[in-house]
Amino acid sequence: MQSLKKVDVHNKRVLVRVDFNVPTDKKGNIIDDTRIRESLPTLRYLVDQGARVIAVSHLGRPKGKPVEEFRMDKVARHLGHLMKKSVIKMDECVGPAVKKAIEAMAPGDIMVLENVRFYPGEEANDPEFSRQLAELADIYVNDAFGAAHRAHASISGVADLLPSVPGFLLEKEVTMLSKVMSGAENPRAAIVGGAKVADKLTLLKNLVEKMDVLIIGGAMANTFLKARGLNIGQSVFEEALVDTARELMEIARERNTKLLLPVDVVVADHFAEDAKHQIVPVDQVPDGWMILDIGPETVKAYRQYINQARTVFWNGPMGVYEFEAFSSGTNGVARAVASAPAISVVGGGDSMAAVYHLGLQNKITHVSTGGGATLEFLEGKRLPGLVSCDFRQQMVG
């Protein structure tokens, strides 16, 4: 694999696909700049090496046409603040004006192009649009792991037309996620939460084959509890996947994977932040009530296995953590992962939000920026963004 540090980039036009798809408030202010900060090592390296750096990203879902709230101006300003350096912002992504501005750049200059999803050719992976992007640069660097599962022009198309290498963030993501599935640090534990088994079925099937411990929480645990024959009251579950949950538990038994489910839960009389709630053993859920979080005994049991692990992966909340009354399970697991004497990897927006809310990010080995890309990588799928930049992906399927 060609490494970025082995490529001569001095005075070269380097097109860097970054993931600047950051959340903003109603006024357009950036409320979480994690993805921008994660791009800084690659961008600073290129600037320091005297490259002419051209950063391209999407923001939001403009559906192939310009949308004012999704323009990249605020991102470019914030990037300049973080890098303590002037950043050129273009109002277009391709075309004569962009080419002229790039030719006027000095070594070490950095430019941010307009939102690449303003162009329908991006998501269509249109060859002509890919060619227009490729004409802007001499070298292509993919550092957008969060978009690596998309076969888009700025991810796949342009990489076929230019010498292509991964950026430092992409390398780090692949290295850390590969360790989760095939690293030498045993025992390995995975914690999976969230709402639906269906959304993470392939991931669960892969994890149950490879982990020593598989910990289940969130609403998806209800489907497993139902498969065990327990009364779960009015709790949300996936009736069509009860048999699948039962099969996963059987696979776990056959492979000697410890599959952990809640032993106590926090139940509410209806779905609301101010609902009446109580903690009950998992086999004593009152009729008409619903499970909205794991209980303290479950957190204690999960923490015991997390502390014994040497590699830990966590994706998905343990309950409706947006409601304070039902956030203890997610917060308890976050603290357990942060304090574990293990390589710890956290992936997924909700899990990442919990980690940052508690200020635990510096105690986690790696907080993945991937979202859907993280899940697809761990499911064993080949990601277009890794294949296209000649990244020899360590397959986990």
C-alpha cells in the first residue's frame, strides 16, 4: 500500500476528500466539529510539506442542487480557525474559476471547494463529473472514512483517474477497526445497542462468530428477551426477528460466545421524559409498561465483563438516553468502556455523543467517525472508499 508519507507532494495539487459533514443548529452554527478536527493531521501534514491542498466534502443532503444552509463557508471559516491559517473558499466545486484559483495557489495554501453534493454527478458517480474533479489535482487523498461506504464520484470515480492514497484518518480507522475483529488482544467484547436488530443483523452475525463476549442492550435487547419467552409488556420489539434472535443465541452457545442480556430494566408506564418509571427484574415487567433502559444490576454485570476484556467495541445506546431518567445504562456502559484496561473503540453517533457528553473521549483508544461506514466495515463488506484508493482492506467477514 502506498503511504501518504512516501508520496512527494511539494507544490503538487492534492485533492483531499474529507468528511466535513458536521451537525449544525438552526442558525447554521457548527455544534460538533469532531470530524473537522479529525482531518487536521492529514491537512497539516500536506500544508507543512508544501502541497497545494484542495479539500472537498459534502454537507447535509442537498440532493444535487445548491441549498444555502449547506454551503461550506462556515466550515471553511472554522477550518481556518483550527489551523490558524487563511483558507480559500470557492463558490463552486469544478470549472474554470476553480482551476484558475488553484493555479494561483502557493505551496502550503489550502482551499475548500463548495459542497460536492450540490452536483448530481456526485452521488451518481458520473464519469464526466469525476473527470472534472480529477482535472483539479495531481494526487488524490481519501481521508473521509465516514463516506467510504459510498460509491460516489469524489470517493470512487476520481480515485480511478489519479494516483490515490489514504489519509491518516482513513488509515487509523481501518487499523483500529481491524483490531476489533482480528486483533491479538483477547478476550474481545462487543457491546451493541440501539433500536433495531434489523439495522445491525449482519453485524451481530459477524460479532457472534468472532467475539468472546457479546453484550446486548437498547430496544434490540427486547427482541432477544422475547425470544427467551419473557414478558416484556408494551416494549417495542421486532416480531419478525424473534426466531433470528433465538438462532443468534444458539450460535453463541455453539461457539462458546458469552451473549449477555439485561437482568434488570428500567420500565415506564408510557414513552415520555416525565413518565412514571421503576426498576424491575427482567422477568417482572408489569403488563402495559415498557422497557426504556437497562437497570443498575445489568450495568454492574456488563461492567464486569468489559473490565475483563482486552479489546472492547461499543456501538449503540443502552436505552432512551436522550431522556435523563433513562440515560443511566448508556452512561454506565460509557464509563465502563473508558475505564477498561483494553483497546477500546466506540462507533456510532449516539455512542460517540454519550462519550463526549461525559468528557470521556480522551480515555477511549479510538472514537470512530464512521457511522454507517464503521458498521459496514465490521460487517465484512468491501467499502468503495477503501478499494478505490488501493487500500488493502483487512477483511473481517
